[in-house]
Amino acid sequence: MRRETKSVSFANPVLYTMKTNLLFLFFLCASIITACVGSNPAAAEPEIVSEGAGQGYRGLIRVLVRSNSNGIQSIEVIGHEDDEFIGGAAMESLSESIVESNSTDMDAVSGATESSRGFLEAVRNALHSRK
């Protein structure tokens, strides 16, 4: 059995190309508008940046806390005198836990108790200073 194939022929290939290009431009513009408008309401919310300090094992621990109405967004240690490998690791771990849980209600890291307490105190002070 032999199949017959028909070739599609357009009466005016220039008109077909113009219609195709216009359709492509329409979808491109719609995509750009959707991307610009976005659906992220948190992007329009004002971010609050507050600074706090607490007493660590070897000295003062200073932090910057970024937050908005959804809670704590990030914590940045801007200064400390504690050991980088012990105290610094504890602060990094606590920072991730605080942002994830949106709470400073947690225990100190074992082996870095004073650094942990000072870090938590600094974050709490920063959160209190924003009000």
C-alpha cells in the first residue's frame, strides 16, 4: 500500500512569515510582562535591617539581621573575637536554624556554649531594636 503525501503550500509565503513573526512577538511580550510583574508579593515588602550585639566567649559578637513581615530572612555576623573554627561554626549553624525556624528559642551548640549564647543574645538584641 502506498501512502500519498501532500505538501502544504501557502498562497502567500510572505504573509505567512509575517503572521508567524507577529505571533512569536505576542508570546514574547506576554512572557516578559509576566516575568516583570511577577507573583512574588514578598519582593515589594520593605526589608528591615537591624544590628545587635552580645557577649561571646572572647568578646563582643555583632550581627546584622534582615527581616520583613514574613520573618527573619538572613543573619550576618559582622564582627566577633571568638575562635573561627568553634565559635564561627556554631554561629553559622545557629544562623541557619534561626532563619529556618524563624525563632531564637534554641539551645546553645555543645562545645561552643558561650559563643552560642552571645550569638543568640546579639540576634535577640537586633530583633528588639527593630521595633
